[in-house]
Amino acid sequence: MVGRIASRLKELVGAKAKELGCKVLALEVMPDHVHLFIQADPRLAPNSIIGQIKGFTSRVLRREFRELRSRLPTLWTRSYFVSTHGHVSDETIKRYIEEQKGV
């Protein structure tokens, strides 16, 4: 995901996060995956947050960008990685995510 698709994805993730009562602290869209650092109510299950973001963004992006329907059977896989950040600072995580664009 690059260009207009990546820009739109960032908008959609932000909108869905806000709807869920979450705050996006850092977000980088790579060609084949996304790094997302999000602050959420601890009563919200991470799998629910990710599932809702993936489902929403997939529906909207595939509707708006026809090329995503012809090249891919689905936009997202079921896999994801979730971790808490108890032992590192917010700034360390944000810096890591921002540096991924240069990798």
C-alpha cells in the first residue's frame, strides 16, 4: 500500500480508532503491512480493536480502489502482533515505528 491508498488508509484507521474511543499514537503504512501504536481502554480486547479496524478499512479501501479487488482476494490476513509497552517508553515505540519507513 503506497501513495493515495496509504494516505486513505491512515485517514480510515484514525477515524475508526476515534469511533472506538482509541487514540493513534503512531502509524506507518508499509507496502505489505502496517505498524500501529494505539492507546485504548484496557476493557477493549486487542483482537476486537484490530478486527474492527481491519474489517472497516478493507471494506472502504476495496470499494474506493478497484485495483485492490482485482489483485488481492482479501486486503488483510488474519494475522497480527499485539504487545503492551510496560517496559519501554511511548517515545521509544513511536521512534521505532517512524524509523520503519527508512528500513
